[in-house]
Amino acid sequence: MKKFIKVYYPIILAFICLLYSVTLGLLGSFLDSPEFTEQAQYTAHWPATILLFAIAIRQRRNFYNSKNQ
């Protein structure tokens, strides 16, 4: 389980952020509140950003590990 979380933590975190954004969007449409809709638009970028940073960090880590061997 520890290895699974270590490998897939960016995907788990991005999925939680996606659910948060979708919840805010649904609350905004059900409650007819522009405040929730604006927050949903802001948080919609979080999952992609988390995954892109995770990819960049892993590429750098792999590059430095292969370079030092």
C-alpha cells in the first residue's frame, strides 16, 4: 500500500481536486450562486497543474539519477 501511494499520489491528489471543483460547480448551478461558479472555474486548473508538476519532478529525478550512476 505504501508503494502504491508513493507512486500514485499525484493522481489521487488531482482526483480529489477534480471532485472539489465539480462540487463547487454543481453547488453554483443548484444554488444559482455566481460565487461558487467562479471558485469552480479557479479550482478547475488545479488537477492539471498537479499532474504537470509531478511529471516534471519525476523527469528531473530520473535524469539526475541516471546521470549519477
